[in-house]
Amino acid sequence: MLQDYLIPETVEQALSHLQGGKGRARVVAGGTDLLLDLANGKKEAGVLVDLTRIPGLQEITLEDDLIRLGAAVTHNQVAKSKLIQEKASVLARAARSVGSLQIRNTATVVGNVVNAQPAADAAVALVALGAVAEVVSPSGKEYIPVEKLYAGVGKSVLDSTSQIVTRIQFPALLKNQGSAYERLEQRKALALPMLNVAVVVSLADNRFQWARIVMAPVGPGPVRATEAEAILTGADVSLGNIENAAAAARAQANPRSSALRGSREYRLEVLPVLVRRALEAAVVRAGGNC
Amino acid sequence: MSSKILTFTLNGETIRVVVEPTDMLADVLRDKLNLIGVKKGCGQGECGACTVIMNGDAVTSCIIPALKAEGAVVETIEGIGGPGKYHPLQESFMDLGAIQCGFCTPGMIMSAKALLDKNEQPTREEIREAISGNICRCTGYVKIEKAVSTAAEKIREGK
Amino acid sequence: MKNYNVVGQSVRRLDAAEKATGTAVFSSDFTLPGMLYGKVLRSPYAHARIVSIDTTEAEKLPGVKAVVTYKNTPREIFNTSATMTFTVPALKPVLDQYIFDSVVRYVGDEVAAVAAVSEKLAEEALKLIKVEYEELPAVFDPLEAMKPEAPDIHANCKEGKNIIGEIIKIPMGDVEKGFKECDLVIEKRFKLPIVKQVQMETQAAVAQVEVNGKITVWSTTQTPHPTRMILAKIFGVPNSKIRVLNPPYVGGGFGVRIGLSAKAEPIAVALAMQAGKPVRVIYSREEDFMASDTRHGGYVTVKLGAKKDGTFHALDLKAALNGGAYCSFSTETPGVLGAMGLAVYRIPNQSYYGHSVYTNVTPAGAMRGFGNPQAMFPIESVVDMMAEELGMDPLELRLKNIMRAGDPWCLPYPCQSTGLAECIERGAKSIGWERRGSLNQPGAKKLRGIGVGVGTHVSNSWPFCVDYDNAIVTVQQDGSIHLASGVPDIGTGTSTALPQLAAEVLGVGLEEVSLTFGDTLSTPFDIGSHASRTLYAAGTAVVAAAEDAKRQILEYAADFLKVSPERLEIKDSLIYITGRELGEDCAGTGVCKTGEERISVTLQELAYHAHLRNKQFIGVGRIVPENAPPWHAHFAEVEVDTETGQVKVIRVAAAHDVGKAINPVIVEGQIEGGVLQGVGYAVSEEIVHDAKGRPLHNSLHKYLLPTAEDIPEIDAIIVEASDPSGPFGAKGVGETGLVPTAGAIANAVYNATGVRFYEIPMTEEKVFRALSAAKNSTC
Ligand SMILES: Cc1cc2nc3c(=O)[nH]c(=O)nc-3n(C[C@@H](O)[C@@H](O)[C@H](O)COP(=O)(O)OP(=O)(O)OC[C@H]3O[C@@H](n4cnc5c(N)ncnc54)[C@H](O)[C@@H]3O)c2cc1C
Ligand code: FES
Ligand code: FES
């Protein structure tokens, strides 16, 4: 049962609150996942340590072509940010598709990642952007790729009773790079995705220098379509190559059947369509054409 | 349980109220402060009936821990206008038939107000985005959307 | 057309200010001093016998004031729906529920309830109740439940295995012979989903039991008077000792609380009796989903026969509906399905055979449209198929066959009006019907289509169910008007439209009229808000009461002005002699010089004059309504993403013959809200159960009703084919907005893709599968 709710003013203070809680104190950001999990017994905590007032953590910054999002940055901040729209549009779109505006006003991008749902919208986009989490704990600071944060469905490798993600960072996209987000959803708001796909491509002379293609929920966390990425690396920008990549993505996907959000078979059939659409859109944004 | 004193600004007034760490903001507003305009349709952030404006943003108060509001500025339907000084949104909701059962209305108006406070010339898409978390089962949203754009017009004209 | 002063005006709703300021009180806001909070323990099993139940630990928890189970509550059998109060003899209502029983029949069925000093404590106490269950075999599909090997869910089925109440049969002409005489016959079976009203306020009740035994219940019911009758029976208390009222606002209904608000009222009363304190029970959204009535899903078969020239000649309709674990409205719903399904087209040979079947899912009951949408999606699909087979335009085929005023039909009252042809004409114009067929470029991946669906409905429930109404109009001593009607206002605008009627009849301004409603203590009997009846039936009583009061006023005024009452009229609260110039007059001044002839008097002066002479004008309306058919045609334009199967509804033109729109903006609101529910019914809404009978769609996040970002453009078109039986010509509109929508959308999807759907909702996966299957079969 919750005994206290603390609002520290520095990361150090937050860490010491966590330490004082001896495993019973837990980080909370927007609380849109955590409070519901506490209410229905999926998680337990005696003390909540709210990060959202710590100065600096509410900011989205660009420094040396690196975009950094503080742990208190909300989905709506990201969706409306000119910077993100221009230099990481895949994330702006992913964040825009979360829940409803009220949820986006409260819920954080970092919370979305740490909560570790396989198809968490912002997390899927962040993996495509090659994002890295800055994690602090009493033993110091470390940087972990978002892709590596998943320990299973709904399980993060992070321990939110002792570790804090302070920021997430990723390179801003360059002129020859483009990104796109595709989401198969049952309605336009308040719906978790049946499938989501995030891609980032980098082009030179209408060839793919590289591509990052991430799909979900087709595994325990966001899944890189590495075969598809390999097909595109160095290949011409063409519909044929894109379709081959889409087919390869499908071959690498392992979705489950959900009574609420589509059977495995259906998801497998539609996945390549989303991958194709996302790649086509990303190519256009990167200044290429198929 | 360790009760705490929550201090925040509610509809322009400084409020101090004793709350438990487990209390949600919606329950404190409804049960302890008698603001029954904060409705509860789900208690899970999924219907928007409990929408209030906190530090300028529309939020679903049923999933916000009350203590998170410490020092915050909170507005509810009760604080935005009334007889003789209705908010343009209240006026247009009343005049254009945007109200049926009325259960979604306070939350709907608060979501719309948070939008118009920042954007007096919203597009149709922006209006829909602003109320996308407010479920209304009665109206089909048609007259609500119209009421919001009409209120925006009135606000612009009033300047 | 006649000119009215108040009727036909889109006046601001009288409840608007309270609702726009957050001061309107709903049941879930209602509190009383010392009030306790009730919570309900529900069955985790779809079908089980309670072997033992131990509440001692829960009772010991400090702050717990009452624990109730089947062992300490009345063993009086009832039906949560108002059917038990208004079933017309010789039919008998099916009674099959107790507050709590020793057998549970669906996941969510009530097992016990607790009242405690806080909601959290009550929830904790629930966890301390120990129940041992013996699981019984369960069945979830109505066709499965009719098989001999299926478990018996109740012992009362006389007409067949698990069949609820009577099988409804409607014969007309000779169908067998009729089909033989047809050139073309199409027969198809359709599958319909279980969907939910999802009114925004969940079921709620606050009960107070006084020391003298009087009971007061504030609740979300749509039918305060019938609910009082049900509670009186359950608790063995005279009607006169129970008061049921709305506080006065209700956060929507759409049929979910015609009768009790699920079991919120009896549970609150049982807890209040035991605790000796007022108790409030508010259902969580999940409880509302799993333990309050749904719309019947099931199977409907349509067999339609036509002559070569397109004349419909025979129609056979069959329905087997999923009634769920208890009867509720399971006998009436298939009746309305059949009656409405047969009433749209003039077909000499018709028959209907339909019923509901018990299964182990949440009981199905009333939901807006009440069986009619379940009839019209299948029928309108088959009519469309018939048009294609005949090579006729779907509009032409419909116009050729639709019912006309005076036609014989299966309903026990005459068809006195229809504006359906006008609805079709105006709807077609709005959608741009002529664009149909040229909407898509070859090779397009997103395909557009346009479709139509039509239908009718009732304007109250007579003579299918008991339906009479009363109203009292009291002229106050200052000439202002008080109106009392037992009807509630669940959001449909009754509490504005009824005063509009009274004001119009009495010739006073709307601001002169106040209304008391939704309270059994201060209003005369009314059967409630259902069957699209409040304006039509309660309105007829209001008009009668106002006319009665007006007659008394004019008689008194006749004496006063020394003319015959026939020469008097009232306008703007002024009673005047018709045909006389209303010029210089001393009316209202009260200073007429002796000998001067008065030609008018204000109602204010007259009422006070009467008061000083021991007289008050009190009009009473006591009526049995006739019935009248509202008509409607919906046109939908859709876009189907053939690569994902997603159906996007782009535009709906909804033309509705409402007889007379007493308040046009309110009428439009009814149509628009109905249409969006119809869109949800067609493409996304559904409650699915897992293998154990647990509902999967049990929250607003999972249940896919449309949000503001999903809405099509909706053009609500009002058509007014006045009906002589309705107040000022009005007919019902409350339910009709979603009756033909799914049919129109399914026909539009067919128009777009060439694939016909025999099942709704047309979810992306179903559409994708069907499109793939169609592609594979053609190449
Ligand atoms: C109605 C509704 C609709 C939704 N729709 C969507 C949707 O469409 N798509 C989607 O992806 N999600 C959706 N969500 C979930 C989404 O709101 C969350 O995933 C959100 O982004 C989590 O952020 P938060 O700040 O609320 O996290 P919290 O709930 O505060 O925290 C989530 C978890 O992360 C931990 N945590 C948070 N921040 C940190 C940190 N900095 N360091 C260490 N640990 C941390 C917490 O301890 C907790 O375990 C929805 C939620 C609701 C209620
Ligand atoms: S009550 Fe808060 S969102 Fe529904
Ligand atoms: S008016 Fe009833 S839910 Fe919106």
C-alpha cells in the first residue's frame, strides 16, 4: 500500500529517496501506467518518487546533432515540438498516436520505454532512431541502447526502484535521412496499435546507405527487421527493393494472436504493407523517390 | 497510512486539503472539495469525464495522484464561468445543442478550454485532437465540435 | 404550415446551464449524511453452484456495516427490466432473477455485497468473503444452447431448450405460396454482435430506508415509476411507501436501465436495510460492461422473394437471439425485431419466427433501437442484393416497395403517415447518389462506395406493452405554469420539449413553465423513457393536461370578460377576445373604470382573481397513446483500404421523418448521436468472450466506440410528415438514428469492394479476410 509520494528537486535527491525505500520506493513519471498497475495489483510500491519537477528533465534539446529528451518530457511535448517534427518526425508521429491528448499531456516518453510494452509507440520509434538511455544509479551513470532495455513482455532490464533514466538521446536526422511511422489501429484515439512500424532511412544518390526498420508487437519488445535492413543497405531506392525488404520483415516477425487486436495471421499479412508504406514515406522525406 | 497536506491553487484560490498518498486528484476534488462537476466515467483515464486543467494542460484527474498537484494550478468547470459571466464555451455549448445528458460536458468543456487558451484559431483537426480523450455517447460530437469552433470565434471577436 | 410560437423553435435546453457549469446533480454525485459505500462481489465463473459462502471475516473488518448474500436477502423472484410491470395480458413476464442466488449464471453475476464507511474498505471486505464454487457446464452461443446436450440455464423454458418465454410468430398472407409465385428468391443468414450502450454514467443508486419503513431511492433508472413497482415487489413494501427518483439528471441510458439500473437499486436497498444507514452503489465501468444489459447478438435469417418487375411478394424473417443469463427484455426484443422488420415494405405474404435463447453471458436487454437494428442490417443487405439481381437501382427498388400511408401491414395500428420517400430523395441528394459507380480509379488500393439503408420504428410501446401516461398542469396564483410528468430526462431533452408543448397549448412563454419530472412522489404515473415515447406519449398527456387547464382558464375568463369561451384565445399570457382589435385596453392595469368594457385579461390577473375566489386551474391529462411510424433513410459513403481491410466511414446523410420537430436542434442531436452509434455497430463495436465466458471488451479502452477523431461527416436531415396521432404531428426519434446505419454502411462497403458482409462489425481483419478470399476465388 502506498505510504508516501515524494517530489525531489534533483536527481541525487531522487536516488537517495529510492535508496531509502530499500526496494519499496519506485520512480514515477506521468504515472499513466504505474498508477493503474498499482491499483490492480500488477505492481507494488510503498513510496513513489516523482521525477517530473526536477529542473532540466522537462527539456528537449539539440546539441552537436544529438537530440536529448529529459525523463519528464511528455508525448505531447514531443508531438508538438518543431525540432522533433523536423529532425525525428517518426517520433513526433509515434508520440502523437498515444492514447488521447490528456494522456499525452501526462505520460512521458521515457516512461513509455521503461514500462517495456512491446508495442509502446514512442519506444518503437526510438529504437528506429537508434536512441540510447542515460541511466543513473548509486554506482554511477551508464548509457544503454533503448533496444537493449527489454527483458521480456512488460519487463525492463532496468530496476525502477534503484535506477533512473534521466534522458534519452539520439542523433538528429540529416537532410538525406528520412523517417516514417505507420500504425494499424482500430480507431484514431484511445487505441493501442494492432501493429506499428517505425523506419529511418539514410540515402545517397538515390541509394539506401542504411535503413533501420522496427516493428511491433511481433516479439517481446520492438523488433529490428535486420534481414530487411540488410536487403536495403547499399541497394537502389526502388519499389522492388522496398517490397523485398517488406517481405523479409514479415519473415522475421513472430506476432501473437490477440483476441482484442488481431490474429497472428492477419498481423503477418498486413505487416509488409505497413513496412512498405513506411519505407515509401521515409524515402520521400529523405529526398529520394522510387 | 501517512496523510499529507496538499497545497495548490484551485480555480484561483489557494487550497489546503488533507489527502492520502493513494488518493487520486479526481476523488479529492469530488469527495473532499465537493466539485461534482468533475465527473467519473471510468476511473482509468479512458473517458475524459474527469478532465481538469493542470498547469495549462488538460489531464484526466482520475489517474493523477492528488499529491502530484502539489503547488500546481488547477482549473475545473466550476471555476471558468457562471450566470452573468459564462465562458464563451459554456455559452456556445448551451446555444448550439452540444449538451444532451451532460455527463461528458464538464470534461469536454475543460478539454476545449485548454485548447482555446493556447490556440484561438484551431483547425477542425486540432479541435478533434483536443477532445479525442473525451468520450461522448450522446451527441456524435457534431454539435460539440461546432460549439468549440463557435466559441473560438467569439473569443477572437471579443479581443 | 401552421405557425407556432414555442413549438418548432430550437430553444436552449432548460437543463443546459446546470450541465454547462458542472452543477447538475447525477446519481453518482448524490450523497447523504452518514452514507455508506456499497460494493458487489461478482462471479468469476460463467456457470457455477455456490457450495458455501463465508462472510465472517468481512463482517469483522472495522468499518464494514452490512454484508448481504442470497442467505439474508429477500427470495422474491423478479426481472430487472420493466417488462415485469408492463407485459400485456395474456402474456406473462418471465421472472428469473433474485437479488442474489445460489447459482451464478455468467461471469459478473452477483454473489454478495458489502456496505462500508469508504469505498476502499468495501473493496477490501469483498476480498475477505470466501466462496466455494462448483463449476457447471456453460454455453455461450444461442444455437449451441438450443442443442439437447447443452446445460439447462433455467428451469422455466416451455417452448424449447433454453428458449426464453414465448416464441414470437407473426403471420401475414401465405408465405409458402408467396415464394412459389416469386421470380427471384434470396435467402441469407446474418450474424450479429453483442454490443453495449456505454452510457457515460455507470449504473448507480443511493438508497435510504427510514425508521418508519419508508424507502427512498435516487438512481439512474430510465423508468422511475416501474422501478418503484419492481422494488415494492422485491421488498414486499407497498408502492406508496417507496419513492424512486432521478436526482434529477441521468448520464445517458440508451435502454440500459429501463427498469432497474442493473441491480444497483435492490442491492443498495438491501444494504441500507441491514446497515440502517443510506448506501450508495456505483458500478465501476468494468462492472457496467460485464453486469448490465447488452444489446442482443445472435442470428437473423432473411428470405425475400420478388417478381421480375421488382415487386416484393414474400418475406420470411427468422431470429435466434443471444439472451444471456437472464431474461430482461428477451421476450420483447425479438418481437420488435420481427414487427419492425416486416413493417418497412408492402409485401402481401410475410412471416416471422423469433425468440431469444439463454446462454451464460451477460443478460441482453434493451438498447436503443430494441431489435430493430438487428432486423434492418440483414433486411437492407438482402434488399440491396435483390436490386443487383434484378438489375435495378437500389433506390428505385426501395421506392417501388416501401409502405405507404393506409397500406395494410402486420402492426396492430394503422400506418397514418410516411415521409420515407422524401427521406430517400433528400438523403440521396445530400450524399450525391449519382456519383455512385464512378468513385474509383482503376487499380486504386483505397476504394470508395455509397450505400443506403431504410427503416421505421415505433413512437411508443402500445399496444405491445402497457403504455399510458398522465400529466398535471397547474396554473399558479401568479399565472405561471407548473407541469408535472413522471417521465425522466436521460439526456434526450424531454425536460425541455415537454414544457415547450405546454407553453404552446397554453399560449404562454416557455419561461413561464417549470417542470417536475422523474420522481414517483411528485409526479403521476408514467411508464418511463423508452420506445422513443417520451415526446410522443408523455407529450400527448402534457398536451391533454394543458388543453384541460386552458379550457378552465377560458371558461373562467369568459365569465370575467363576459363573452363565450369559444371567442377567447391566449397569447403571451394574455387572454383576449378573438376578432377584436387589441388596442387601448386596461388589461393588466387593474384600473378599468366602471362601465368600461374589457376585451382582455392577463393570465396573471385572472389566476389571482380566481385565487381570491377559492379557485385554481388544474389541468389533468390522462391518455393512452396511439402509435405512429417514424421513417428514416441513411446514406453512407465509405472508403475501404483493401491492403489492410480498414473501413473508414466518410459521410452519413441521415434523413428522418419525425412528424414534427418540436425542437429541431434537439432532434438533430438525437439523430447525430444515433448515427455515430450506428457507425460503431457497423464497423468496430463488439463484446467478445473468451472460452471461459469472460468478456474481453470490458473497458472504454478496449470497447471500440468511435471517438471524436473517428467521426464521419453527419448530415442530419429532418423530414416532417405529420402524423395525426402525435402531439403537433410529432413521432418518435429517440432510437431511430441507428436503425438503418449498419445496413447503409454494409451496402456501401459492397459498392466499394464487391464483397458482401453477413456479419458485423466489419472489422479490419474480417474485411481483409473476405477481400483475400474474394481475390483468391476470382483468379
Ligand atoms: C488511456 C490510456 C491510453 C494509452 N494509450 C497508449 C498508446 O496508444 N500507446 C502507448 O504506447 N501507450 C499508451 N498508454 C500507456 C502510456 O501512457 C505509457 O506507456 C506512458 O508513456 C508511460 O509514461 P508515464 O510517464 O506515465 O510512466 P509511469 O506510469 O510513471 O511509469 C511507467 C513505468 O516506468 C517506470 N519509470 C518511469 N519513468 C522512469 C524513469 N525515468 N526511470 C526509471 N523508471 C521509470 C515506472 O516506475 C513504471 O514502472 C496509454 C495509457 C492510458 C492510461
Ligand atoms: S473518469 Fe477519468 S478518464 Fe474516465
Ligand atoms: S452528452 Fe451524454 S455523454 Fe456527452
